[in-house]
Amino acid sequence: MAARKKAGRTVQEQYREAVASYVAAGGDESVQRVITAVNSLSRKLDQWYTRQLADLDLSHGEWSVVAVLATSEGRPVTPSQLADASNVAASSMTHRLDKMTERGLVRRSPDPENRTRVLVELTDQGWELFEAAVREANVVESDVLAGLKREERDRLAALLEVVISSLDDLETP
């Protein structure tokens, strides 16, 4: 994928300048190259995902709900769990779920084990939206990684998984 120019500089030039700035300020170059690359990639993908969600008529918050429900292994989720996963107040989640229910994306039903609790799950329309979003995202994500051979992608994934596994060790209570 060719680097695109922004304000006269390519993405690669912006990356190199950022790394140089962090190193000049005392950062370890090998660390800064990795972190800056991951951050740059994440930022660019976020920009694309924002456009994609707009095309799908979804807010980031609604996508968060769809993604949590789609990855919950088929188990319904409570609004409180959705609020926690989305990092929003319960009242905000209630409003979001109202809108999503009206659009036919989610279904709320009483919990058979606790009648005071509500469970939320995706409707068929919600699943279709999730699958369409994943298919569309996969096209861009595949383009981003097109310069790597399958073995290189597997190795990169394995290395990033090692980094991710250490994140829990860095969490402060």
C-alpha cells in the first residue's frame, strides 16, 4: 500500500520524524520504532473505521455494543456489562440500547434466572451488520498487510501476542 501524503509528508516520513523526536528526547530507538509504528497504524485504521461506521450508519458506541455481543460466544449480555465494556454510564447505555432496539439491531428480554435483570443479544439484522462490517474491514486490513508474506504476518501476530500478554502484568491496581 503506498504511503499517502498529509500536509506534504508521507506517512512514512511522519513516522520517521516522530521516532527521531522521541529518541532525541531520550527514548530507546528500538522501543520507539515499535510503539510509534503500532500507534501510527492504529490511528490510520481508526480513521478508516470511523468512515466505515458512518457508511454503515453506526456510531462508535453502537459498534462497541455490536462487537461485544458478537464476541460473547452466543451468550446474552446485561446492559451493565455492555456499559462496563464500552466505558460509559449505565444511563447512556440504556439510551443507546433504546435506539438500537428501535433500529432492530438488538433485542432485550428478561433474564429467566433473575426477572429483575435484562439480557441483550443481537438480532439477525445486528448479526448481518456485524458480518458486513467485518468483511469490509478485512479488505482494508488485508491491504495494509499486503506487503508481508503469510509467514511474516504469522510471526508479527505472534510477537504482538507476546506484547499483549505482558499488558496484564503492567496493570496497576
